Amino acid sequence: MIRSELIQKISDENPHLLHRDVEKIVGTVFEEIISAMARGDRVELRGFGAFSVKRRDARQGRNPRTGEMVEVEEKHVPFFKTGKLLRDRLNEDR
């Protein structure tokens, strides 16, 4: 599902909300998650999962094309850990 499909589904299920208002709501939710993660905060959505930021140390890497050693700088990467409810729902048919 992409963002526009999510907006359309919410709009269809809530006809009393204007489409542009649903767009603003979804945009605000995503923006708040991004802002919290940029500050280094953890965002937990009960039953769905938790978003956090993990730090990757600087290291020596290798250019795959030339084989030359290169310095890879420290970086922060997003991390998502699924919640129990989501894991259970994904595995209930197996």
C-alpha cells in the first residue's frame, strides 16, 4: 500500500471527512514520526511496532568496483521492530 492508497482507504471509510483533511492528517502523522526519529526518540504504535534510530559506527569499506579501501562515515539508520499483534496476524494462517 502506498500513501495515496492509505489516504483513499481512510477517506472511503470515513465519508464525513474531506479528502484534503485526511491528506493533512496522514501527512501530520508521518511528519511527527519523522521528527521524533530525527531527534533520536523512539516511536511506538502499540500492536503495530516501534520505530527507532540505530547508530552505525564508522568503518573501513571496500569499493566493489575497484576493490579500493574507503572510509565509511558513522551514520544513523531507521529501524523498525514489529509488535506482537502484527507478528501474530502475519503468522496466523501458517
